Amino acid sequence: MKKLALASGILLHLYCIKAQDTIQIKVQDTIQSRNLREDIALTNSSGNIPQQKIPFFKKEWVKKSVAPALLFTAAAATWGEKENIREVRNRYLPNFKVKFDDYLQYAPAATVYGLKLAGLKGRNNIGRATLSYGTSLAIMAILVNSIKYTAKVERPDGSKNNSFPSGHAAMAFTNASFLHKEYGMVNPAYSIAGYGSAAITGLGRNLNNRHWVPDILAGAGIGIISTELGYFFIDKIYKNKGDNLSILSRIQGNDYPSFLALKMGTALGTTNFLRESELDDKKQIGFEGGLEGAYFFSKKWGVGADVTFSSFPIKSQRITFDDGQDFGDHEINTQSMGFLAAGIGPYFSHEFSDKWQLTLKLTGGYAATASGKVFVKGNDIDAPNHELQIARYKPKPAFRWNTGAAMTYKFNPGLGLTFYTDYNQINSTIRYYFSDEIKESDELNQELNNLIAKEKINYITVGLRLTAYF
């Protein structure tokens, strides 16, 4: 009995020791688990480990695209009614001329620098804010001027053919978005004031009869998206340097090569653009600029799109009249051809290493060609610049297909410099409308004003992209 009690005591003692060890192990496991979770949380907060995958429509860049997309849609929707909308202005305020819009467009940006100089802390320090703002202005200027001198829309007051889009509205909304970026997180009143002044600037452009309503809506969309792009690229370059409140700059690229890029290049014509019209006998060299991006569903395949602006000068054609009369030498001058194109299609990506990446694409879409004028120029022509307009040309919208390859060198996982080459093909139908003097002759009017030329527009673009990955 004593042996049994002794054995029981020994077993009980060993069990207690084992239980204590188990408790200690469980406590240690709990502590380790807790510390691991805390470490992961801290690491996630610093952005070194990718966050949980976010649904596409909840991604930050998708949400930030909503306002510009709505403004561009509104511009398209009001295009056909722009003259009717202007009639409302002409009926009630036909003599309105108050140039407040020339100055109010700068008010939000002036406010940003005033607040920073006064010591009010915003999203970034003044140096970082200036870099982002300068980049935004550069993007805005490229977009606005490329479209202006490609679309060549006449202003409502008839002064010039550079109405669409509104540069004042684009500047105002770039500045308003700048104020929103820097101080909207401090107090929403700054954002309200900035966008309010931008809206009043746009209204002023319409009341002063300087722009159509679609011009203002498109300019506003360009202003907002330019600021978003400016901050996007600077955040990728400078990370948290000079950044007080930014969350976006801490977002790292995911495992897929989704990207957004600004591009600029030289366009080389492979055909004579106006060969059938007999207004061009050489292959021209122009320029191209625009935006391009793609969303990848895997490391290899994705869907992408681009919006590009390209322009080609048309060399003057020298002619000599030979009908028994001496009129001297003359030249036919044709205004440059401009293209606004957009396309969508599949993208393929292959990474050779952490630094080098190849991208291939094939897209199809829409190309709108700007209308232009044709002049005869000669020293004996009694007209301004010794030019006489004889016709204007108006191409129809056409299908454009595009294929290309690009090689990117990545400075870091979020930013790279890309060398790209694209091939573009557009089959354009161009109708010519001749001057009123020709219309007075029934024979010439019937022969010339029904003139339609089918032109092949083929060109190769070689250039660089600044590519940011998300």
C-alpha cells in the first residue's frame, strides 16, 4: 500500500511538472503569436509588406478617376448642344465682359503657398509640394495644348481656332486639386473653396463668350487628372521624403505589372498622308504625346488602353500656272494634320530580371482627325500674309489599330523609364469644301465640292515613357 501511494505520488508529481511545462509553452506560444501579429501589423503600417488585396472598384486610383470621367462624359454629352447653351447666355447677358476669370484661376495655388508660408502644416512640406505642383502643371500643359492644336475648335466669339479644351478651366482645376491635396485633409473647407473658385472661373469663361460649355467641362477634367498624375509620379519617386500626411506614397506595387505612363515621342510617317489629295508628296515627321496604362490580371496578361495626340506638318507644294498667263510662282500650303486617338486591347509582359521588363500590345480603337485649311500663297496675292484660302478639309472619324513593343528599366519597384516603339494605321476618308468663289460656278462647285479622298495614314512612333506601377 505504501509502495502504491509512493508510486502514485511520484506519478502525480511528474504530471504536475509536465502540466507546468505545458502551461509555460502555451504562454510562450501566445506571447510569440501576439508579438508576431503585432510585428505584422507594424510592418503593414509602414508599407513594407503588401496590404490585403483590394477589390478593383475600391482601389484608390479607380475612385480618383470617377470625377474626371464624369466631366469628360458631360463634355461629350453637351457637345451637340453647345450652341443652344450659348444662346441662353446671348439672350440674357450678351454684353457680359468681366475679366475676373483671368485672375481667379490662380487663387487656390496662391492660397497653398500663403498657408505654408504662414506655418500651417499640410500634406507635404513646401519643397515636396512644389515638385508635385510643377509636375501637375507640366502634364496639364501638354494635354491642353496637344488637344487645342489638334482639335482646332473655333471659339464662340470667332477669335481663334483653339477653343477646346479651356486652358483657364484646366489651370483653375489643377490649382483647386493642388489645394485639396495639400489641405483638404486638414479641413474640407479648403477643398470646397478651391473647387468653388475653379467652378466660378469656368463660368466666367462661358459668360465672357470665350469658351463653349464642353470646353470648360473637359478642361476641368484635365485639371483634376493632371494633379492626380503629378502627385502619383512624385510619390513614386520621393516616397515619404518631405511627406507629412500622405498615405498614397506608401503604397507599394503589387506582384502584377499594372502601370500608368506618360509618353512622348517622334512620329515617322511611312506613307504620304495626302497622296490621293495631291497635297503631299513626302513622308512627314511629327510628334506624339499621351497617356497609356494597363491592368494585369496575372504576371503575363492584362488589358490596356492609350489616349494619344499626334501632329504632322504638311510641306508646301510649289506650283506654276501654265495657261498662257504669267501669274508667277505660287505655293499650296496645307495646315498640319492632327490626330486624337484612343484604343484598347490585350497586353503581354515578360520580366527578364528585377530591373528589365518587356511589354507587347495590340489595340484597336477610334481616331479623330482635326479639320484644316488649304491656302494658295504668292507674293502677288493681295491678302494678309499673301495667302488666299481656297478650301478646307474635314476627315471622318476612322478605326485605328496599333501594335507596339516597350522595354522598361525599373529604378525601383514602383517607377521605371520605358523606351517604346508603336506602329499605327488609320484609313481616313477626307472631304474637301472649297471657297465661296468656287461655289458661284455651278460646274466647279459640282466637281470640286464633292471631292473625297481616301488616304492611308501609317506611322511609327519612337519615344520614351515615364512608367509608374501600381
